[in-house]
Amino acid sequence: MSNLDPKTAFEQNRDRYIEEWKEFLSFPSISADPAHMQDCLNCANWLSNHLRKIGFESKLIETSSKPVVFGERRGKPGKPVILFYGHYDVQPVDPLNEWQSPPFQPALLNGRMYARGAEDNKGQLFSTLKAMETLIARNELDCTVKIAIEGEEEYGSRGIAEALQKHRDLFKAEVLMVSDTSMVKADMPTIIMGLKGIVSLEVAITGPRYDLHSGIHGAIAPNPATAMARLIATLHNPDGSLAVKGMYDAVTEPTENERKLANAFPFDPAAYMTQIGVPPVAGESRFTPPERVGFRPTIDINGIHSGYGGPGGKTVLASKAIAKITARLVAGQDPAKCLQAIINHIEQNAPTGLNLAVTEKSIGGAGFKLNPDSPLARKAGSVLKNTFGKDPAFMWEGASVPIVATLAKASGAEPLLVGFGLDEDKIHAPNESFSIDQFRMGYIYGVSMLSAL
């Protein structure tokens, strides 16, 4: 900025930013729940109106599901075209009784904003929008900026996928800015060099026509719950590697430079144990935890349901068992082939005397990996160092933002993923939060990076 630094600009507008952020957070825009469809539409309209207020042309791109909020402000000739991506939808709030305050009544406590979406992704994207607002107000946003904020990142990104097919030219850009990622630790700006892809499925094992008395039938009838336990145990080898044939066919080892960057900040198992409550012992033991998270595919059981789960006991042999499974994929893996490999494995290990079916399956998107030595990555590293006074970390993240790879390919833009989330934000869990300090960091980075492009 010419004569006003972003820290000062933030403090001058801090209270207004917080009140607007609270208003944004008050929409229960839960994309997975059809009961909240109108809330999602209301949130999209609010956001589009807000973009117009801060200096963008804006409209809703209608889809067969949730609309995409699209904004554009043309910059100076010769300056790059930036596409900024985010999402206005949020995760469900269950279990509601574990929230210390209502999830859609934002509460600012001890410097942290508590609400569903406080970090993921309303807080992160809103801090960037406020940075853009500041630059526009000072006539210092020289780049052409396009904004695409979808309403289904937490539930498959169907709407924006349709929009990309129908309006591909609208999204053309040179840089794809995303702020839906995390830092390796507080006050350590981090450039994400890759995200994982994801596929999911639900498996059901059914047997008796109804729940059976375990004493009478336990030695005779096959038990779906026992069969499910045995089935999912076949997905992994004793060393933590995947036992599914074909899952490693397209997986490459990290380069020495990638290993060096990924392990630049030593992983502390004791600190992990203290924070999470369990030791970091899952996955392939021949790789460090950061390498396992960033460079190796995983298969996880997200839920197992069978039989009686209420208080006390009920001596039954359940008639059905269900398991929900996701696989996180790395760059080079074909999601469709990986999903089929898992299904083939499950079918080959089907239990005797019971019926097995894959009742749901979906492909979220492919994983990708970026070049830490690209001119854009180097520029971002320089901006972060100059802005925050320290070299940024480089991290290959285990999470998925499935549409990013598709959006990058469709737009022709190089992704730049810099976010300010932390584990203590508890995204997807009760009491999600985002600190004012993190919001401020996102704002300052937004001002600095957009000014440098």
C-alpha cells in the first residue's frame, strides 16, 4: 500500500469487520441437509450483495443445486487475472449438545470467534474479501480479480462443477488463490504445495431377516457385525500400508527436496499426543508423519453401525452392519480406478453366508502436487517473509478441497494455497472457532499478496 500499512488499515476497521463477519456466520448454510436449502440461498444472496457493496460486479450462477456466487472487478492492462475461490457452505453441527454457544449465534470469547464456519471457510474467505475491499477503496487493486464462492464444498461441489462446464470462459485466470488451508503452527505462514483427492463409499452387510437372540443363534447364524469387522480389517497390512491391490500403482516417492521441506519443522509426537489424545502411530511406519500426511494415500473408516448401541446391554445378533469409508488420494492416482480397486477388494473378501453390497459411492476429485520452485511459489514466499518476518513453511496437506484441481485445470490458473487455520480451530467439530489474530493474518496477507501480483 502506498502510505498506509495493512496492520493500521485493519485496526481502523476492526470492529466493523467483526460485525460483518458475525452476520455472515449467522446463516446456517449447511449444504448436506436439504432442510437448509433456503438458508444456503439466503447466504449466497447476502454474499453477492456484499461483493457489490465493496466494489465488485456480482451475480449468482444458478445450478441444479446451490448457486455459485461470482464476482469480478477489472484491473489495469498487463496485470494478471486472479481467481479467488472459497465456499459459503458449512458442515453440520452435530452433536449440538457439545457446543458452548449456539453454532449460528457467533460469540467472540477471549479473542476467538466461535461459530460453525468461523474458520472453514467463512472466516478465511471473509478476511481476504476485506483485504480486497481495502485495496479497492484506495484504488490500489491493480489486478483483475474474479471471485467464485460455491455452496457445496462440504457436500461434493456439484454446483460449481456444473458452472465450470457451462461457463468455462468466465473462470479463465492466471492465478488461483485459495485460503481454505492451514499453518503448521501459530504465527508460521504456510504455503500448501499439494492437496489430496478423495473417494467415498458405503458398504452394507445384511444377513438374518431380523435381529436374532444371540444365545439361540450365536453359534449358528453368521453375524453381520463380526463379518464387517473382519472385512474392514483386510484393508490394511500390519505395517500400516494399504492392502488393496493397485492402490500404489501410480504413487511416487517424495523427492529429496520435498522431504526436506515437509520435515523442515520437526514433528513432535509428544505434543501431538497432548493435543489429540492418541500417539501418531497410524500409517506407514517407514515415512515420517508429515510425509505420510502429504505424500501417501490412506483409507479410513469414518463410521461403523450395527446392532444395539443404547444404555445397558441387548443380547442380539444384528441383522445388518454398515461401514462408511473414504480414501484420500495423492497426485497421480486416478480416483475412479482407486474407487474400483477398493470395491474389488471388498467384493473379493465378501463374507460367507451373508449379503454384501456397496450402497453408496462417490468421487470427490483428484489429488495434486505443486512445484515449490515455481515463480509464483517463490513470489508468495518472498511476500510472506517480508510481511511476517520469517520464512514460510511448505506443506503437503492431507485434507481435500476436491474442486481445486478441477478449477485449476478449467481456469488455466496456477493454484496458490495460503491459509491460516490451526488444529485448535476444530473445524468440522463442535465449538469451531477462528481467532482475531488469524483473521488479521489472512487480511494482511491478502493485501500484501494482491499488491505484489
